[in-house]
Amino acid sequence: MSLINISNLTFGYDGSYDNIFEKVSFQIDTDWKLGFTGRNGRGKTTFFNLLLGKYEYSGNISANVSFEYFPFNVVNKENLTLDVISDIFPDYLHWKLMREKRS
């Protein structure tokens, strides 16, 4: 188990009148199955981009885990699905992929 700690997070886009987040603090346990829901334009994607380190912000975000954006960028759209998976995760185990496919 790891924790994602958010403390006093404040962020707003340049030129915007209002901040998206203002002094927000919370923790997320990485063992949780968690989804962010809400109307368009409420900060879900912005929050994820903050986790990815794409924007500057004030406050603190700390985590002992790495984050990846999904869906992954597919460079060659002509490739077969297994080739795309192999490009993204070269060490994947075929049997695990087949198990997930059946679920």
C-alpha cells in the first residue's frame, strides 16, 4: 500500500479568473479502486495532468507510485494489437493478457 498525498493544492490556468483547485488537501490509498466523476470542465483531467507533472502548481503532491496516461499513444496505427502492446510493455506476459481478454 502507498498513499498519494495532496496538500494545499492550488492551480489555475494562465489567464483564467478562477482557480481549478484552491488549497485542496486529501489522500488516496493506492489499494483503492477509485474513479473521478463529474461534469465536463470540473478538473478531472487537469488533476491527472498535475499528477503527471505537466503543470506548475502551488502546494504539494507526493506519491511513491508512478502514473501513466491511458489510452496510450499509438504511433503506427497499422500495427496489430499485439504489436502495439509489445511496443508499450515489452515484458508483458501473453497468458496474462489472454486471461484479461476473457474476463
